[in-house]
Amino acid sequence: MKRRLKTLGIRQRVLMISLLPMVIFALVLGGYFISTRIDDTQFTMLERGQSISRLLASASEFGLLLGNHELLRNLGKGVSQEPDVADVVFLDNHFDLITRSRAFDLQLKPQGPFVYQDNNHWYFAEPVQVTGISFQDFPEYPDAKDQLDTIGWVIVILSNDPTRNRQRSILITGLLLMLGTFGITCIIALRFGNRITQPIQGLSHVVERLQDGQLDTRAEVSLTGELRTLARGINRMAARIQESSSMMETKVDTTTKRLRATLNHLETKNHELELARFKADTANRAKDEFLARMSHELRTPMTSVLGFARLLDETDANDEQREYTRIINQTSTVLLSIIDDILDLSKLESNAIRLEQIPLDLEDLLLDVLEMQAPLAHNKGLELVLHYAPGIPDILLGDPTRLRQILTNLVANAIKFTEKGEVQLFVAAEDLDSHQCMLRIRVEDSGIGIAENQKGKLFKAFTQADTSITRRFGGSGLGLVITQRLTSLMNGTIKLSSELNEGTQISLTIPFAYSEQDVKPQPGARLERGPILFYEPHPAMRKSLQALLLRLHLNIDTALNFDDFCRRAAQYDCLIWGDSPGMSSEQFSALLQRLRLGYSARLVILCASGFSQPQLDEQTLIVHKPVRTRNLLRALNTTAQGPAGYKSIAQASTTAKTAPSQGLDVLIAEDNDLNRLLITKILSRAGIRSRQATSGLEVLEQVRHKVPDLILMDVHMPRMDGIEATRRLRRTCPELPIIALTANVVPREHQALQNAGITKIMFKPINEPELLAAVKRHCSPAPTRPAPQASADKDSSTLLSYAQIQQEIQRQLEACQQGVLSQDTAKMRHHAHQLLGISGLYDWPEFEALTADFHQCVTAGSGQRELWQSLWRLQRLSKQPLPTADTDSA
């Protein structure tokens, strides 16, 4: 309606303004007039009927009293001559008919009302009552004084047709008057409106011609009033525009000549710029090639370092050597990830990455990503939760390597910046058409979050939201940049939502093609058991596992808590129990023993990755998180084999790890793992007991529980630095020796340390003799403390049983097969290293040779054919029994 009003011209608007008030006024008055006249005719008819009935009632009193029916007929016949009187009816006091004027069906209502309408007739009933005439002089009526007051009834019936005819006539007359008035109004409005609209329309046509470039057009000045003034103004404006146009054309001609000269000069400059651009592109390509070559050359030895460190870790090494190899693995992995990030960024900047379109199993890919990140998350006590929505196509067409890289970056970042809680991965799909869907992925964490003013820095290379992030969490600042560019390369979008100290959400929307003919193979045989009791303490993980169990069509009952789980366990043939990542071996052992007191049937434990607990009996099976469908079904369907070589949980939990008694108690405050380990080793060799803290807040907490003999304080630490921690310690422990360890101290920082109360400042790298001398000088052991003792004997390692060896080999081979299918080189390399360790440990030369051959194929980047051939030979050999010596030793 509004659009129609906007398109109306001035003529229509003037007519509307003129006619609309008049039409409304005429409609209101005409309607009121017609309604009033119609009501008057109706009222007149009713009043007439009541008057006639009253007169007849008075006139018929004598006839009814004497029973003179002829008199009553004459009265009725006289009144019936009226055109609107349909009938006159006389009734006795019992409503019995005495006489009437017409013959048609009557609709009498003895109970009232006295005036009513039936069909097309109006009934007016009036009682005939005695008015007080004396009959004492008439002896022939001796009983007249005993008559009732109402001696009969008179009913006058009026027809409604005359009234309706009059009302119809009134309505037609009123409408004709309204139409006539409206026609006269239209004629007047049109005549006077044209005098206003025609000049204005003429002026608008002049303006339109001026807009079309007809600058010699002029308006007529024969108008009057304001329109005459407007026409003169338009003519003056047109004349000025015409003059300006002429001047502009002259200037354009002059400028065009200058522009031609400038273009000739620019052509020369453009040629020079093309040459410069070609040189710059050549230099950039050379830079990219150099960066790629150097990254590759750096990555190759780092891969060897990682491989040999893992092999060394699988040998018969003591705890100290395993700790050293762990540090080598950790630092090498960090350096390798930085090199990979730099190489990927170089490829993205030079557009050297080409996406593949091959079938990928999305659920397996997501679980692969979570499995790779699970050890780090579970070591921090975090839950990794996958929410896989129903309706997602089984097989998608895309680049699994780049999608895995995107998800790995996001999940790794979420774990890195989350200290407690969980990291959740939500996946859903929305169909776009019959062969394409929109994949929606969201990674949520409960970590430190990001301030609003820092969000703009996240997608810049080598940049992090806070300068303390690198010191506290590490990283190169390239992960999100690479993720954003890969997502854009896949025609997707990425959005970030975060609040400080509330967690972060990163959402991906990526289109994927799929084929309905490509159907994911269904998992193994379904469980043929009764109801299963399920318990998982973490709410988000419980929801995810319930969805997984629902997809498997398992009959599941959920326990509310562990007490409810133990109480109801005896009613079920099978239990599924999910533990928490932060649970210690002692806590797990106590809960398991409590559960086994009243339950001895099948128990499937969903453990955190890397949380290796031995099986107590043949009915206890362990499935690691994140839970794969086939692993869970295998645990529920197959018969558990209890390995004889396993040490029970109870025995493992009772093994004491006592540190030797020390003469001094030193607290090491250092956020760097390597420096903290180095200082610990230096002090332990000197027989000094030490404690560790990674921030100033932990220092204050440990001192609050027990005051040490000395504190080795790092200056730069997360959350609270060493200066602030020292300042607070001096309020409660003014005499406590505190030695500051720092890499570089400027005079201002040196003064701040002294003002805070530092006892001595020592510079990094740490000098062992100087450190021990400083500790000895500022703190000596109390005479009541026992003398230092040698370190405790290292724990004895128990070799695996035959069944465990076979199970571990098959698990590693299955992981290698998954790596070959998904073309995940890192996964294949890792599990090939694990197989090398197993084969070397048990002196199985044939298996070791084939494993080394497969590892060489993975390292050399061989094709799929060579990888499958090598893996097939390895799988065939793994089916054979282990050597007798190995079996006996196990």
C-alpha cells in the first residue's frame, strides 16, 4: 500500500486530497440519514400496532362481556380494511378462538410477550378487561359481578411488507442522493485540480528534458502566482547549466589533450613497472623455494631426531633416560610443528597448495584428530568430547589432509589455552542439494578466553593476542592464520566468539560434495545382550557417549552417580564405566575394587588416552577415549583374555615411590620445564631435596603449607612474576633466602628485584658450581635433619604376555592401515616406530626387517602401492606365532 502511494502522481494526489474528505463526509451523513429514516419506519409500525390493539381491546369489552360475537366480527372487519393489517383475532380468557378476520396459521404465545414477530407478521396482543360498568339494574345478569377482570384477548396482526417497502425506498433514495453528490464533487474537483496539476506537470516535463540533456528547453511563463515564479527560476537555472556545460566542454577538450600526453608517459612507466614486478615475482619465488627447501632440510633431521628418540624410549632405559627422551620428543615436536607451519604458510602465500577431491570418512577423521590430541588433553585433566549429529553423510568428497590440519590446529589451540574443564567438538551437516552439504564444525573450550580488543590480532602471522602467551603456552602464532587461509581455500568461513575467562568458540562452515552411493561400512556385529548399565561422571562426555550408544541401538540405562552405579550393577550382565582424566591410579583402584565387591560380570572401562590400567580379570576390558564404535563393539562382543603377565591394580597402587631424605628443602620456581628439570638434577646430585612451582601463585601456596629453606625464583613467570611473589613473601617471611634466576637484567629490573627483597641475583645459563655454592652459602641444613641418602632403586619393568604382545602388534598395524587409508604420514611414521620398538625388544628379526622396510617406505614418501605391499607383508607375518624365546621371556 505504501509503495502504491509513493508512485501516485500529483494529479492523483490532488484528486485524492479533494475527494477523500467529501466522500467520507457524504458517507457519514448519508449513512446516518438512511439509518435514522429506517429506524423511524420501524418504530412507527410498532407504535401503530400497539395503538390499534389498545383501541380494539376497549371497544370489544362490551361484546365479550355479553358474548355478542357479531359485534366482535364487525369490529374486526372494520380494522382489517387497513392495508397493513393482516388479521384481527378475538380470544376468550382461556385463549380459545372466538372470531377472526382472515384465515392463515396463527403462532400464538399465551405465555407472552405481548409484542413479537413471527416470519413476516408482527403480533400485538392486548387483554380485554372489565372497566367497572354496574349490572345491578339488569336482573338477567345476576352473576356478572363474579366475572374475572380479564375477560378476553384481542390480537392485531400487522404485515411487515409495507414497512420493508418503505425502508427499501428510503435506502434507494439515500444512495441516489449520495451518488449524485459524489458525482458533482468529482466534476468540481477535476475542474479545479486540473488548473493546479497541469502547470506542475508541464514544469516536470521541462525538468525531465533538461535532465536528458536538452538544455535549450524553457518553461512557459504565462502561469500565475507561485507557478510563474517557479517557471522563471527553472529557465534561469537551465540557462546557467547550458553556459556551464559549454565551458566544461572546452575544459574537457583541453584536459583530454593533456591526458593523452600523460597516458603516453604512463605507458612508459607501466612498462618499467612490469619489469620491476617480474623481478619481484622472481625474487619471491626464489624466496619461497628457498624457504620450502630449508624447511624441508630442517624437517628431515628433526624427523630423525624424533624417530630415534622414540626408539630410544622403547629400549630398556631407566627413568632418568626416559625423562631425557621425553624432553627431546617434546622440544623436537614443537620445533617440527613450527617448521611445518612456516612451510605451510609459505605454500599458502605462493598459492602452491592444491586441494584434493577424494572420499573421506568424516567420523574416522575426527576421531583421528582427537586421538592425536588426547594424550596432551588427558594429561591436563581435560575431557575431549565429540558431538556427532545424526544425518551427516557417511562419505564426503574433499581433502582429508587439509581438513585434518584445520581441525588439529583448532583442537590443539583449545587444549593449549584450557587449564580445566573440557574441549568439545560439535559437528553437524545441512543438505544444500542432492550432491552437496554444508558441514558445520564448532570447537568450544572452557579456557582463558580472549579479550575483545585482542581478537583482531589472532589471524595475523607470528602474532598472538598477548605477549605473555608465547612465554606461557608456546607456539609460533601461525596456527589460526593457516587455518583461516585453508578454510578460505576450501570455500568456507571461520568465525570466532570469545569472552575473557569464559572460553572460546570457533565455528567453521565448509561445503562438501558427497555421493549417496558411497556408504560407510557398518560396524561389526551388534551386541546380543540384555540392558547395559552406563555411568560417565562428566556431563558433556555422558551426552556424547549416550548419542553413540543410541546410534548402536543398544539398550542402555544410565546411572546418576557412582553410588547408584554400584547399587544397581548386580541387576545387569554388562556395565560401561567412563573414568575421569584426572583420576589417579589409587583412586581408580579403590573405585574398581568397590564396584567388584558386588559385581563379577562383564565390565567395559572407558579410560583416558595413555591411562594404562591392567585388567583384574577376564571380564574386565579397557577401551581408550575417544571411543571408536568398532573398539566399543569389540569390547562388548568378544571374550576378554586376562593377560597373565599383568600386575594387578592393587599391587601397582601399593608400590611406594619414596624420595631419599634430604638435608635441605629448596623450592624451585621456574616456568620452563627444561630449566626446572636441570635445576632439579643439579640439586639431587648434591643430595638436596627440592620442590617445584611454575608460577608466583604456586610459590605462595607452597610456602603457605610449608616454608622451605631456600627459594630459587625465576623472574618472568605467568600469572604472577618473581618480583611480585618476592614482594608478598617478604611480608610474612622476611628472613627466607630467595635467589633470583634470570636471563637478562637491565638496571631498572635489577633495582626492582633489590627493592622487592631478593637475597642474590644469578644469571642464566645456570652454572652448577656457582649455584651449589650460593645455596650452601645462604642456607645450611639443620643439625636435626638426617643425612642425605642415595636414590631409591628404580622400579622393575614387567614384560608383556604373549596375548598382550599380539594385541599390541595388531593395534599398531591397524593404526598403520588407517594412516595409509587417510594418507597421514605422521600417523604411519609414529606407529611404524612403535612396531620397530616391539620387534627389537623381543628379538624377532623377520618382523623387525619388514617393519624397517615399511618405516623406510613411509619416510621416503613412497606411493600407495609400495606402502600397501609392505604393510600387507607385515600383517601376514604378524599372524604367525612369536618366537619361542620371546614367548618364554614374556
